[in-house]
Amino acid sequence: MIMIGRSYAASGVQSETTRAWWKEAVVYEIYPRSFKDSNGDGIGDLRGIIDKLPYIRDLGADTIWLAPIFQSPNRDNGYDISDYKAIMPEFGTMRDFEMLMAKASSLGIRVILDLVVNHTSDQHPWFQKSRASHDGPYRDYYIWRDSVHGHPPNNWPSAWGGSAWTFEPTTNSSYLHLFSPYQPDLNWDNPFVRDEVFSIMKFWLDKGVSGFRMDAITMISKIPSLRDMSLEELKAPEYVYAAGPHLHAYLREMNDRVLSHYDVMTVGEAYGMHAQDIPLFTESARRELDMVFAFDIVHVDRQGWRKIAWPLSKLKEIYAAAGRPRSPDSWNTVFLDNHDQPRAVSRFGNDAAPFREVSAKAIATLLLTQCGTPFIYQGEELGMTNLPFNGLDDFEDVQVPIEWDAKVKRQGVNPEAFFESLKGLGRDNARSPMQWDMTRNAGFTTANKPWYRVNPNYIEINAQACLQNSKSVYHYFRDLIALRRKYPVLIYGSYQDLDPDHSAVFFYSRESGNSKLLILINMSDRGFTYASPHLAKVSPLISNVEHRSVTKGMTWLAPWEARVYVA
Ligand code: NOJ
């Protein structure tokens, strides 16, 4: 059973850490649209998720995060909500949701929902009323400004490019949207908006959900002047979006009025936050959030729209910083994949034939042994890969035409170079249907045409094949999760990088009291001999290749070989 609220002191950096269920959780993210279709309409749904809960439980995950399941016109696949208290009809009914909650609970799985309250859909009745006239209580639910000499009110770009303002002829003014024009930003400075958000949260908490992943939460407070950004700021506008003066006050208010009354976990999307500011959200004494998703890992291989090479040293720096939290009572998340990212194995491993499985396992080792609560994204446990793209029409994501227009058409970025980067970084890579088996459409749907195309490699990469093969990526994930549960040092132990300068080997320890584990990963396609005094006296716990002995602190590491040792 999950222990809640017990406290104990572990030795090492995180000595003040209080135990909590969400620190010990292994979270599995579901993108419902692409997970499992139960009624043959080509779109994943809640009943499909219910069917697959035992699969998730068997993997060892104990918490699921559902990407938005609420009524939405789906311009951004549910991140544009038109009714926060209704289930998207394509996904099912409230009764289905209640069944999902009951089934999850019976399997010991907690459910967290996506709280998307920086913006709504432009189809939300609040916005419909807001846009209709200058007067009325809903006008001030959103952020309206007059145009200046026919130009947008300021020079802010949206997160994906193009102006962050859209002109509304009815009232001769423009509304702010930090994402697409279909996603107008709410005005959090209006106390009625905050009341609405808190009521939505209570509605779902009272249905038994165990917390929220908070979308774009750093952007809810806007800088009051809405001044123009400087040229320097325009290179990374998210840091201005996230600089609102009331952000922390609003999160504290949310905590006081809602969260503190429930036993829940919260994880905020920390877009536009510098690493050093993260404890401001997560230090427990500040009573804001429990954890955030920091963006350093997301930025590791990109510069603006451009995909760049990432040296291992960058990953090591990120994890070293996460491993020595500025505050002992601040908690991290660990993730390599989610619905906005390319597939982890294609990005951090090598998805080509000889290395796909072994490298998927190598990076799984990283995911499940670093400091923080791990988040697995559907299909990551199978080593699912990026999609093949032949042209712009192969993309479904609303971000793509907006970015293409802003970068290629307006800024003159080379179209081939842009497309090349998009193939590697595009969000659609993660959104193709889950590959369940080798039947038509990968067993995702019985419809002729799923809502988005299935990766043609499903014949080889699918859950059924993985379940039948005890050496599969799935089974390795499962073993790692079990190991994490057996060795709490992997959760609460301190972190030390044992070889920060090596360009291919990631070697670190987790230590607490007299328990110490060593994690050794070859993050490259090459095999070589590796020696370290730390390997002098170790016994193996798990590895992704056949066990090889260590002699006098020296061992052969095969490409992408990963091992966990007790020291
Ligand atoms: C972050 C979400 O993860 C992404 O999918 C969405 O497009 C934006 N926020 C806007 O809601």
C-alpha cells in the first residue's frame, strides 16, 4: 500500500526530505486521443484507457496523468477547452470517467488531470460573451487592448510565432493569446476568473482525482504594462511571459483555497523559468506546487526552431543541478518524453536497427534512477520511435502551420532546414497511435482510418510483441520500476556524478545511509574498456546486456550498455 505523509531522514543532500506518495510514484502519461479506441471511431477514448489499466499496473506505474479529456473543439487536441466540467464526447461520458476512476482505484492507480487554465478555447462561452461587447461581466475574463494605429497592441509573439494578438472587429480591439488564436489567455488578475478556476479544480478533486499537471502555469500572471519586448527578449519571449508579478501569489492562493484541503500532487509546466527560480515553486514552505517540469532537458538539442547536436556534458550538467537542489525540501521530476516532445529513443538514444532496443533501455535506466519523480510517456516503455515525415501535410499539430508561417514565410528561414528540424523535433512524433499489436492500425482502432497515422514500424514494435519477449524494452522498464520500489535510495538518496568529464559514459551514484547504488551507462554507439576505482567492489543488480564481470575496477562496456550495481 502507498504510505502517505510519513517522514524519515535519509542521509546525504536530501536529508530533510519528507516522504510523500507522489515522490515515490511512477507516473505514466496518457494522450487519450492516441491511446486506445474502444468504439471504432478512430479516436482513443476513456473506455479504451479502462481496458488498458491492467497493462499499466503490470508495468508498475501507480499514477496516470491524463492529457486533457474535457470538451474542446480540438484545435490543439484538448489544450483548448470549451467546457471544463464536461468530458469530450469523442472520449466518452462522465459515467465512463467515473468507471475509469473506480477501476483505477481498484488497481491501486491514482489519476491526475491536466489543468489548462492559462487560456481557454475561443469557443468557451466565457470568451463568446467576452468578445461580443465591451460591457458585461465576461469582458474582463480575457485580456483586451485597442490596436495602436492599426498595429497589434504590443510586439509580443505567440509561443509558436506570429503576433500574440488577434483583432476582433465586433469590438474593434484585440485579445491576447500566448499560444494559437484559438486559445485566448484568461485574465488571472480578475478575481472572478480565479474563483472559476478554483471551482473547476474542486469539481474534479471531489470526483477523486489525485492532483493536476498544470499547463503553461508560469504564464498566468502578465506583466501589467504589457510593454514591448526588447530585441534580446524576443529571442526567448517565454521569459517575459513568465515574469508576471503575481504568479507566486496566485499559486499560493490556489494552494490555500484548494490544494491544501486535499491529499494531492501538483506538477507545473515551468515554461520560461530559469533553473535557479524553480525552488520558488517547489519549496514546500512556500505552499505553491509540489514539482515542476523544467525545460532544460527540452532545450538540450534545440536553438529556437533549429535542432542541434547535444553533448552528453549538457545532460550531465542538468542532472547534476537537479541532484543538488538549492533547497533540501524541493522535489524534481524526471522525464525524457511527453506529448510535446519527439520520442526519447530517437532523440537521446539511437533508433536505428542494432541500437534501438538497447539504447531505449539505456535511457530508461537514466529515467528511473535520477533524482525526482519519473514520468513515462505512453509507448516509451516499448521503445516507440519518431514517425517518418515526407512533407508538411504529414503533420497534424496546430503549431506547425503557425510556426512555418512565422519562420519560413515571414522571417525567410530556409524551408528545407526548417523541415529537417521539424522532422526531428515535431510534437506529432509522440502523438501517433499507441502500438498495441501487429494487427491493422496496430490494434489501436478497428476503424478504417485512425485520427492520425500509425507508425509503419508497428509490425515490429508493439506491446504484444514486447509482452511476449522477456528481454524486451517493456520488461526492462518493468524491472527498473520494481528495482526503484525495492531500493528507496533511488528515490530519496543523494546524487553524485562519478565521472563528469567522460564524453560517452554517464556514471553516478545514489546514496543514503549505508545504502549505495552505482549507475553506469554507455551513452554511445561504441564499445570500449572502462575503468574506475568506484567499480572495485560492486555487485550487479540489473543490466540491459548479458552480465560481464568487472576485474580490478575495469570492464568492457558494449554500445549503450547500462548497469546498476550495489556498492
Ligand atoms: C503545453 C501543452 O503541453 C501543449 O501540448 C499545448 O499545446 C500548450 N501547452 C498550450 O496549451
